[in-house]
Amino acid sequence: MTARTVALLGSTGSIGTQACQIVRDNPDRFRIVALSAGGSDLALLAEQAAEFDVPLVGAARDDGTLRERIADAYRALGTDAGDVEVIVGDQAAEDVAKCSADVVVNGITGSIGLRPTLAALEAGSTLALANKESLIVGGPIVKALAAPGQIVPVDSEHSAIAQSLLAGDRSEVRKLVVTASGGPFRGRTRAELADVTPAQALAHPNFAMGRVITTNSATLVNKGLEVIEAHLLFDVPFDRIDVVVHPQQYIHSMVEFVDGAVVAQIGLPTMMVPIALGMGWPHRVADVETSIDWTKAADWRFEPLDDEAFPAVRLARQVGEAGATFPAVYNAANEECVDAFHDGQIGFVDIVDTVERVVAEHEVESGDLTVEQVLAAEQWARRRAHDLLSPA
């Protein structure tokens, strides 16, 4: 089997570093040919470039030291950097995505991943998509550009659904069941959420993630985004996509078929399997994760979602049904509100409440959706959220 070439976007983040580990452990399966990162950890980016001998490196931000850091990293390994091409600027990830690698792993956080997603699809690469926001905000644009099977989901829930769907024909699917941990505040009432702190919101019970994603997991905005993503990926109507709270997160999601059978994908609550499967699809990577110890007793429980305490999923369904630029507004307003929460400007429950107000005020343009409309809607949503959060 020839090694697949991989372009890795967001290489210094959680998804990126785990993808690097998979390549490190499987050099016969994968070869990294391009890297990009935001620039918050140039030292790590340079180390990755040297370790994997990557010919193309991109960074959104560079303090002027990236090239020298790469040279130093090569020297530390006793080799010469050679002709490494370095791209710096807001377009770096997009340019890296155009490199025609066999697989582009989009591990960027946020809707800034939209243009790189489109670039990877235009280049004909398989897109291993961890950047859910790019699909959510650019849904019709992304879907129109993608060939059948070109997008492989890396979110654990959607990877689980993709795997479970192999058990039957698409026409036999009754519903998708997306599981949620419930976050750190599972079981609390809306009143009990009023005084939670940013530190408490970042204490996810199972995963270590960035500030925005971890906060979104606490508000369940992340689960709302995943419902929209599931609809777009698998063409299942919103009224046939359920969310159930499963605190242990061993069952990553399920598919219910018309005969009543439910097929679930089960595994440890980590991202290694979805990332490896995204890179190798439809083939699995041996020993990428340890097995579950079935000799130990364990209880797995399921709970209904509390829509009153956590209205983000309900709002996401409305946003997804409305389509157009509404998902972009939902996502952008939320990002502004998450920043305001961590800056001490608003309370925890104010995040989704404010997002709902911004969504209610949004008006869409007629005609087919364009990237420019998406970006304009995001800018409007950020400004409007900021205005609503600013003291009078």
C-alpha cells in the first residue's frame, strides 16, 4: 500500500498533534507533505516541519522567526532544511490546502476554515473534516463543490454515524442519534447555571480542548452545531436527528434503522480513531487506540436532553431549518459571546440568550448563497452581538 500524502491544517492544535502522532506511528501509511497553523506556537510548527521533512509550511501569523526556527529544528536533527517553502498570512491555510495532497485534514477551529475547506475540495483531495464550522456556515457551497465521498467526517459523532451507516442501506435509516456528554453542568437547572464561572465551563469531564470548543460543549452549542453538521453530511431531516446525553461517551453516536435495529459505534472517549479513519478512509489503522477492557464492570447511562437549561440545540435546529446565512450568524454570534463570557462581561446563560436575540434579528439576502454573503453575515452577527453586550 502506497503511503497517502497528507496536508495538515491546524497542525499545532489538538487534532493536528494527534494526527502527527498517527503519522509518526504509521510512516508506511501516511506522509505529511504540508503543514499550516495559526502561529501561536511557531516553535512546535518548526519542529513538526523538520521531523516530517515537510516541503510546504504555512502560518497565519509569524513574528519573523519561523524560517530560522525551521532551520534550527533541522540542525537539531543533524540535517539541512533544504528548500522548504514558507507561506505567511491569512491565506496560508488556503494555499496549503491547494497542494493536491491525497488527504487534507482540516483541524482549524472556527469558520475561518471555510476557504481552506473549499480549496481542498477544488484540488480534488479527500477532506478529513474536523472543522465542522466550515460545513455548517457554508453548507450549500461546500456540498455543491464536494464529490460523493470526498468529505470524511472527523468529529467523533459523525465518524460514528458514518461507520454505523455501513450496516444498512441509506433508504433504511429511520433516525440518527447523536450522543452528548452533557458537559460539566449536566443535571443543573437553568437557575443553577446563572453563576458558573469560566474556569468551571472549561472543566470538560472527558476531553481537553480549546477555549471555544470546550465552552461550546458546556453550553451544548457544540452539540447544536453537530446536529446541523449531521443534517448536511448525511442528508437526514432535522426531525429525524435526535440528541441523547451519554455521560461516559463510550458510544459515540448511533443509527436507528427502519426495522428497529440500532447500530452504535463504541470506543474509548478519545479522538484517535476518528482522526486515523478520516486519514485512511475507508481503511482502518491498526492499533491506533487501545481496546476497551471488557473484563471490568461498567455502567453506561442515557438521559434526555434538558432543552430548558440548554436551549442551544433547539435553537440550532431552527437555524439549520432556516438555512442560508442563519448558521453563520449562530456560529459567529456565539464566538463573540464566548469571548465576552471569558472576559467577565456576561454570565453563562447569557451566551445562548444573546445568540438567540442576534439570530431573531437577522435578515437574509435572496439568491444562491455565496462565500461573500457568509462572511458579511458573520461580520454583522459579531457587530450585533458586540452591540447587545456593550453597556448602554
